[in-house]
Amino acid sequence: MHKDTYCPMPFVTLAVNPNNWLTRCMMSNHNMGTIERDSYSNKNFTTLRQNMLDGIWDEKGCHSCWYKESNGQTSRRNKWFNKVGELKYMGAENVYEQNLNIERNKIKHLYMNFNNICNFKCRMCGPHFSNAWIPDWKKMGNTIKQDTQNPKQQIDIDKFLKEFGPELGELYGIWVTGGEPFMDNSVFDFFDKLKQYCDPAQLKVLITTNASKLDVHRLEELSGFKRLQIHVSVDATGDLYPYMRGYNYSWAEADAKIKELYDTQQKYNFKLSLNGTYQIYNMLNLQEFYDWCLSYVGIDHIEHRVLTGPKQLQARHASDERKQKAMLQVEHLIERYPEHEYFYDIKKELTHNSIEEHKNYFVEWSTKLDQIRGETYDYNR
């Protein structure tokens, strides 16, 4: 394998999109084929796998990881492709070396981008991941792509399990995202049906959620897994939280839900973790955000990845004054937690020069969205 371009995800991970097509991984929306067994061995996949082994990187289809690595930041590929990552995501060593067939390998990890149905319309998101965004998206003057024309998209679980269920016997991990997975009972139905194909006691499950629609007591239905992690996306604290999230859900409500999850971890046998995306809106909220997170979870259960797009929301395009203030917060946090990898990616982000085009577009774009939503927030404070 070629270490500069090889990624284990297209070899041992099956990633499914709410449009009911397969993608190469959780970081890509690139259509690789429909939910049919033969799609996982089609020309799109075999060519991609061969190119990765030969040192050819598809920069467009793998843009997220390519962009991060070209900017000196840590990508998902970096996190997966090492011994620590292999043990964490595969449950054993040498799994990658044993699964290098370009035609088909054992499916060890499942990524289910469950739906595009969401009650939030976060400013860094869009209609592909949240149908609540569609009206504002049109008012912003954008067109809706063909693959997001349907306002409610969801994986056809019965078809998926019919096609791939028999291959999930050696499954080790599942990551479920949305949209918002807990908008209805579908996630619970999926895990109930999955039991006939694999042993829940051998599965590590991670569910990313905004938690606003989660009935915490229903997590008892998911308590039979080897490990269950509820990964709550937050992004900011205080009044900045509802401003960034675009939904009538106050910071007090969000904090109360996190506290409820924190208090019931042992009862329902799950682990709470928190995540956000570092961007121009919340770059001066970093210290407060981490102080709040650390009141509920350890530093190893906080993820704060640098936003790669949309580009006008990248922290690098903020004013020099804001970046200097943000850098002081990052450096202070590094002093406290020098092993936390996300701080170093944030620091690198702040060293990049801003691009005037993106800086100006941010002002135009954000002002227009404020007008549409009737919102305002002084994120320079």
C-alpha cells in the first residue's frame, strides 16, 4: 500500500447516504453506486482502491482529507491509518493488511448517514444534511441540487439489510449520523433488525445527535452493545448556541439535556462525548466552550474539528485582531492540555492568511441570513 494515499475506509467500511447510495466514506458525499450488493465491487470502488494502493489520490472525491492534510492538519485518514486507529476502529491489529483486495473485503465498520431530516438549520450546514435548511437556502438565492430535491430523505433500512445484512457478521463498529437520527423511531428499528445479522455484544456504536429530540430513557433499548457512545454536537455556549443552530432551542434547554445524559450514563450503559466545529462564528468562544464541556466529560471525549467548508465560515478569514484574540485562547488551552490534538489544528488554522474574497463574502452572506432569520449576534465579543 502507498502510505501517502491509502485509506482503509473504502476497503473495510461501508458508508451509506440518505439518498440510498453508497459513498467512499463518512467524509464524502460522492455517489459510488446504489444500495445493491454488487455496487460495493463496481468500477467506482475498484478503481478508487487500486489508485489508493498505487499512490494516486482523488483530490476531488476525497477533498476533506486532502484539504486538511495539505494545510498541515489532521484528517480522518490520518486518524484511521495508524496502529492506534486500527485498534480503535477495527478492534484488532493487521486488519488493514488482510483486507487490501480491490474487489471486496470483509465489512468491519458501518457508517450510516441516516437521513437529512433535522429540526436544526446550523449556519455551517445546508439542505443536504438538514431539510430544515431548504426554505432559507432558496431565500439566499441558492438552487437545490437534484439529489436534495426530496425534502425528506432516509436510508431504506429493509433494502440495505437485504443486500448487505449477510456480510455484517464480522462487523465491529457503527457510526450513525444525520440529519438528526432521533427525529423518529427509525434508528431504534434499525438496531433491532440488525441483531439478526450480527452480535450486538461485539459492536461499538457511536451516534452523533443534537440531542434535542432524544428521549434519554429510550437509550435502554440500545444497552446491549459492547460500547454505546452518544456524541452530542454543540459548537458554542450561551446565546451563541441558538444563533448558530438556527432553531428555537435555548442554551438552557441544551445544557439541561446534556446534564440529563451525563446523569444517566451508568443507568443506561453508554458514554457521553461532545463535539463542535471550529469556525469564524465561535472562534472566540473556545475557552468558554471547553470549560463547559469539561464540566461533563474528560478532555479525551471532546472533539472540536476545524471547519473546512463553506469557506467563508473558516476561522482563517477572520480579521487579524480576532485571530490574535483566538490564538491567545488556544495557547492557554494548550498549556493546560498539551496532548489534545485539536488545539494544534486550530492553531494552524489561525496562522493561515485570510482571503479577501472569502472575508467579504462572509459579511454579505451572514448579514443576509441574519435578515432572513430575524437574528443578530455580536460574535466579535
